[in-house]
Amino acid sequence: MTDLHLYDDALARSFEPFALTRPFGEMRAGIALGRARWERALDARATGFVGAEHLRDFDEAGAPPAAGDIRAGSIVANSRCIVPLGWSAPDADVWTCDGTIAAVRVASAIGVLELADGSRPLEALRAAGTRVVDIPGRWVSAVWELVTQLVTQLREDIDALGPHLTCEIPANAIVIGSDRVCVERGANVEPQVVFDVTNGPILVRSGANVRAFTRLVGPCAVLEYASVLGDRVHGCSIGEFSVIRGEISETIVLGHANKGHDGFVGHSYLGRWVNLGAGTITSNLKNTYGPVQLWTPGGMRDTGASKLGSIIGDHAKTGIGTRLTTGTVVGAGANVFGSEMPPKYVPPFSWVDGSEITDFRLAKFLEIAARAMSRRSIELSERGRRQLSAAHAKSRGA
């Protein structure tokens, strides 16, 4: 079987707050991880990722390890290319997306150090062969595009995946509109759940649990073993084993996150193991109705989006009643609480009481992370500890 390696180029490595704790192929776009999209399209299993050195010990179920040297004939794919779920890649030497090379089959072995800083373009690795195939996908050029492209991506994903699943509409469900409702066999949907498919399809995967009096508004996906406990869920991708209650709109939940109480979250991205305290609210629209600016490692940038809530990194937590202003970035491992509104940029691994910011000690952070993960019967492995420790060190070095 051909080796497949996901490559984080220099731009992907700047997508904070997530680049500190995970390769970009392990980010959810629409209903699927970027890695899973490439694996499905190429009918291959990813054997490694090429990313930043501090991610070398990244350890998550299903994710490949950091790559060693790359063998001749292997495929190297840019993780920023979002491959359509319904597309099967013809055999080729080069795959392009919107006119830019997205993947290549390498002609000769490559030392992974040649790709160490992410600056080498895939054009430089192009094989001698001339077979070129175009991918009908899209590029992610900024982290907030995962949010701004979500509704379009969800429609495409559900339309591509839904017909291949064994689905049915529960007898006591209320359906509004004429688009697709796909409740996969093995999902639990209680009576009096409303499926509003007026503006897009809805997918509920096997093992998911949707409580009575929830209103799902399409396009929307509730993925494996996620639980939605009530209120309006519109235009969202709710990742596996997450718990969601209260109004949430046009938001990606990567997985294993907890929003178990009321409080509006809109146009946001919640990383893995995020926990939002009761009453946490995100603003997603400025009072001026103007474009939202967002912190990036290169400074504040105008996103061009009129609606953008909060981008919240892995293992971040908020206390009860936390209010996050429009375009807030919460770094990985941060703990935010207090009666004052925190700043628009919360540094990673920080302890934030309103405007007062102190360091979150590594040992204490690891203790809490391990405890939170054990509640879902998942162990924080030694590799995982090393990776989070490396991320902590990198954030302090920066």
C-alpha cells in the first residue's frame, strides 16, 4: 500500500491557537478531519505527518505518528487542501487544487529534515511522471475560514456521505422543509426533536444522542457518540463524544468538548477537550456590524467576516458566566474565569481572571488535563504529556 504523509506547510503551522497542539490534518473541516478526507479520496491510510518539531509526540486515536524519512513512491499531501468527501482520486503523479499543487507522488526518498520548517513547496518534490489530476476541493488560507466556510462545507459533506449510510427518520420526529434528514441506524433521537431542513440537510451519526425538544437546523451534523441536550443547534458540526446544551450556531466542535449548560456560542471553533462553564457566551457580531478582526501570530488581521465568535484552543476552559467578545482567540490550555471580560487574545497555558493574566503551571495543567480525559475513559499517555510539555515550552519561548 502506498504511504501517505500529510504535510503542514509554513502557513498551516501559523494557524493558532491550534497549531500549538495538533497538526492541521487533525482539524475538523465540515464533518471530517482533513486527514480522513485524504485517506478516503486516495483509499490509503496516512502513515505519518510532517509538522512542527514540538508536535513530534502528538498522540491521538487514529492519528498517524510524526513521519520519518519518506520513501520513494510515497504521496505527500498538503494538509490545507480540503478534499471533497464524495470524491475518489484517480491514480496520478500530481494532484492540484484550484491551480496549485496539493499532493505529489515523490520520485525519490526524501529526508524529513528537508521539510522541517514547512517552507519547501510541494512543487519542489514533484515526481518525474506527467499524470496530473485536479481536485474539486478548496484551500484553507486562514484559520477562521474553517468557520466562514462551514455552512457550505456541511451541505457538500452531508450530500456526499448521507446516501451511503443506512438512515431513517424517527417516527416521533418533526420535520420542517424538504431537504435530506439522515439519522443513521444506531443513533438515539428522543420524541419531539425538530429537524428543520428548510435551508440544508441534517445528519445524525450512529451512537449520537439527541434529547427531546432540540431543534436541529440544517445544514447540521451530530457526529458519533455526541450528545445534544436541548435548544437550537444551527449550522454546526458537533464532533464525537461532545456534549452540547443551549443555543449554538455555525460552530465546529472538534470533539470531546463539553458545553453542557446554557449560553450562546456562535460562529466559533471549539478545540478538543474544551470545557465551557455554565452561562459562557460568545459575541459573534460587532455593534458596528463591521468586519471582525482576529489575533494571529503576525498581528491583528481583518477577517472580512461580519460574524465571527471565538476560536478556542485544545484543553481551554472557561468559568461560569464568562463573556467572550467578538473575535476572541483563547490559547490552548488557558483557564478563563472571573466577572470581567477577558482580552481578545488569551495566551496559551495562562490563568486569566478578567484582565489579570498569570502562568498556568505545567504540572498543574497536566494534572487537570489527565483528570478531564479520564472522565471519558481516555488516558493522557506519556507521549501526550511530552507533546503538551513541548507545546508549553514553545509558548513560553515565544
